[in-house]
Amino acid sequence: MTVSVCGTLDEILHPASADFRSLPDLIGGLMGRLADRAPLRGGALWLQDMGTLVLAQDRSGGRLCWTADGDPNDAAADPEAVVVPITYADAPVGEMRLVLDRAPDGAAPEAPMLRDVARQCGYLAKRYEVRRWAERRFGRPLMMVGMSPALRELDAFLEQAAHSALPVLLTGEFGTEKAQLAAAIHGCGPRRDGPFVQVNGADPAGTPADWFARTAGGTLFLSGVDEMTPALQGQIVQHMPSQLGQWLDAPGGWPLSATGAAAGMASGMREPRVIASTTADLRRLAEEGRFSRPLLAELDFLCATVPPLRDRPADIEPLVLAALDRHGGRADETRTDELIALCKAHSWPENLFELERVIARLAVMTGGRPIRHGDVRRHAPWMVGGAMPADPAAGIHPVGHPNGHPEPVSVVPPVPSPADNWVHCALTRDQDALARLHGGLRKALVFLGERFADPITLDELSRQAHVSPSHLSYLFRTELQTSFKGLLGRIRIHKARELLAADRRLPITEVAMSVGYGDLSHFEKSFRRLVGESPREYRRNLPGAGRRP
């Protein structure tokens, strides 16, 4: 006979995951949700270094409270209590001792859901332990935040990978939490007291020989290994402790196999462990001759992909709240349903890096008051646009339409140009159209569509696209029949038309600045050239503003 638990693990975890500022509050919320869904009459949860959470029934239906210390046996002395151990990497870190209603036949109840919840408690306890360690080690409270299924898979990967000596390859888009995961792998394993050396692949300082010497007994983190030059890739693989026996004269006497590595560790040899991160598909690059096959062969042992934020909507709210607190936003006072809805609707092309910048900007510019739709539109206009779906529950409607019914943002046809198709492609991330483009050009269009308001140079765009400036300029001319600056200007004017239609009281100067023009005269000239009329004439001629049919 098993316990009947209403709902799924996601339903228990996600409501509790919104507050990541305190582990006791997070565990308490999780256990409260479990108590609402399982036939619990009482019990306790104990975690190392945290204390005991007591669950007891009273006249109001139940209560949860933490004690600074204590044994779960004292809080749940019922001999019929179900004991569910909480472990991490096969080591005990706590225990749940729950008193449940027995089945009619008297069988002792047991539920896989309880073991799943206990496993998540173990993962969360380890996350906060790593956070404390990182704050002492790096001066930053690094921690993975969120409880989406994808992030829970990374927790499981971390649990297994941390205690191995094998190389790790972390893949993920720009701005995903690859560095946090690399630090956690080091901090959860037996090398946590050894050195952790991070090398920036785009601009590395020193030589591979120096890196491996400095990292003896610790972890060498090659951040952005795909951006390293071919010559440097060749040097790295020559200095790595080969797991494949590629180099019979391995430098420094590193063992050549996993068995040899274990023997070397036991005999006092402290070879470094290598973790590498990349935003590119290294296998494809190796096939194209643009990445070292020997180096990939040595890295491709333990692999994980950090998913982008657009695939983790359940993690957005806790990430926003954590960012608000980091930047003095007092999340309890500044968080609004409007802010969370807008953040969940945004695609976050730069992932956590972009979210951190946006939330920090909003926290500062709103001065501690609740962050509303208008604040986001003013300080991060690319997140609003004109096509956000209505959310009646949150009181949010499409921009500029208080009744929630959209109207066309423009009835004045722009100057016809083939480049207009690529404006639409960049802003909507049209996958069919993007798939037909060169990979570097595809990255450049996505970047322009999301960061059009920033002062973007061709050099910066080429770094984002992972191609040279001259080649990127050639791709714009041959595949898009326009220049980089020409397309950027069209994207900005397109967004300006949306802003003018969305809020007819918004000053023209603010519209210009919101889309990236610091010079009002330049904005007005560009607008007239592409639209055929000035911004003021355009807004005056919009539907409902007196335009002649």
C-alpha cells in the first residue's frame, strides 16, 4: 500500500522555489506544500548545520517551526513514523521522520514522492553549502537558483561529477550559469581546498604550462575554450593528464588513464582536473577543422548542457527575486505580478547576464518602489514591444491598449526594402529564416534584435557572432543585401514606431533614447528617411488621432 500524494513533484517544488533567500524558508515552504498533499499527522525534518523543522497538527490544521538544534526522533517519537533518509553523494545529510495516516489494512505507508522530496532537500542543502563556500573562497555567493526540471537534472549531474577526476565539458549559451556550475563541481568535490584557476579563452593570460602548474591538486577552468586559438588548443592538450594515452611522454609525469589517475592520487601525485565551458558545438567545429580533435577527445568525458532561461520559465521568478535582493531592491516591496509576467514573456537572449543587468537597473531607477509595467517600458523597452499578450489576472494588457485589444502599430508603409524582412526576422527570431543563414550571421541578427538600443559596434557584433569583422561585413552585404549599420537603423526605427503607437504621450526625445539614438536630430532624419514622415507626423496620423481615411 502506498501513500496517495495529490499533485506532482513540480507542483510541490515550484511554489516553494520563489524565495531563495533562506534555506529554512525554502525547505519550510516545500514541506508545507507536501503536508497539504500527503496524509501527514506530524513529523520532523532534520538537516545538518540547519536544525530541525517540526510539523505538528493543531486546531488550525497544522504548524511548521524550526528549532535551532534537535533530533527528529524527539519531534516525531511515534514508533509508526516513516523514516526517509536525506543523502547527498551517498552520504547522510539529514532525515525526514513523518507520521502518516495508516492504510485500512494496517500496512505501513510508503511513497516514492517522499523519497523524491528528500532527494531535493539534499540538493538544496548542498547548494547553500556551496554558496557559503563560494562566498568565503571567491567573495561572491555563487549558487544555482531555481527548481525547474532542467536545473534539477544539473543537480543530479553535479552530485555524480563532483567526486570524479574525469574532465568535464559544460555547454550553454552566452550568459548561462556555466561558471557557477564549474565552481560547484570544484566546491562539492575532494579538491575544494585546492586551487581553482579560471582562464578566459578569449583573452588568456599566461601559458598552459603556468596554468597546470598553478592548478596542481585543484581545478583548471577553461572558460570559453572554443574561443582559444588553434595553437593554444594544441598546447593545452599536450599539458593535460591524458585519459586516453595520446601522449606517452605526458608532461609532469601525469598518469595516462583513469586507473592511473587514481593510483597517482593515492601516491601523492596531485594532477589538476580540467573543466571547460563553451557556447559553441565543439563537435561540429572539430568536424569543420575549427577546433582541435585531440583536445575535444580529452574533454569529452562528463558533459552537461546548461539550458537557456527561455526554456526554464519556472526559474525566472526566483532569479528575479534573488537579483533584486543583490542590488538593494528589497524584493518583498518591489516585486510585482507585472514585472514577473514581463520577465517570463521575454526570451533573455543573454540569459542570466541580461537578467542581472535589467533587474539591477530597475532596482536602482525605481528607488525601492514597486516595479510596474511602465518602469520596464521606460528602462528596458525591448522587453515590452507591442505584442505582449494580455494577462487579465495580473492586470497587464498589450502596450498602449488599456482594454487589451491590440491595434496595428503603424498604417504608414515604410520605404520598401529587402532588409525589412530581416528586421522582422531579427525581432521575432524567425527560426525558419534564421536556419537558412550562416551561423555567425544568425547570431548577429539575434543579438541585434535584442540589443538594438545599446551602442553596438561592428567589432562587438563580430565577437558575438564568432567571426571576424571583415567577414561579418561581407556576410551582411552578400546574404542580407544591406550593411550592419543599415539593418541596425531599420530595427531601431521599427521599434520607435511601436513606441510611438503604444504611448502617444511619450516624449519624442525619450523614444529616441529608448531605441538607441542619443542625438534627436539624427533620429528624426533617420525616421523621415525610412518612414516618409517625421515622428510627430507619424503619431498624429495614427488611427484614432485624426488621420484621414
